[in-house]
Amino acid sequence: MSETRFDLLVRLAWQINALRRAVMVVMPVNGEPVVWVSMSDGRRFAVMAVQQGGGWIFVWGVHYAPTEPMADAAALIAAVTS
């Protein structure tokens, strides 16, 4: 597991939760961490942090956002939950 990946996802989860959305950081024994974001209808979707070039992006479904500014990425992801 990458410490950078974990750090990014925890910071993202904090930002999304500040937008009044339920999130869960999951750290599997044999895998990379992921953030599960709850939608208003009870479904959830996963957000991953992925290295791209020299930086990182968040990926969920077919969508992606740069990790910085973190608040902008959180707002984009939270918008999907309605």
C-alpha cells in the first residue's frame, strides 16, 4: 500500500464528509485503499487515487479529477451523490 495514496484518500474523505456526504475509507488486507461514497438512494461508489505521470488523480467510474485542489475534487465527487 502506498502511504501517499492512503493520505490522499483520507484527506478526500474528510473533505467529502464536510459536504455532508457519508464516506468510508476501506483498507483491504490484500489491496489498495479506496473511499466508498454513499449516494442518496443508498448505493455506493468507489473512489481510487491513481498515479498519473508525475502526479495523482482521483478516479470514480468513468470520471476523474486532479487531487489538487482537494476541495474542488471533493465537490465534483459529492455532486454525483444526489
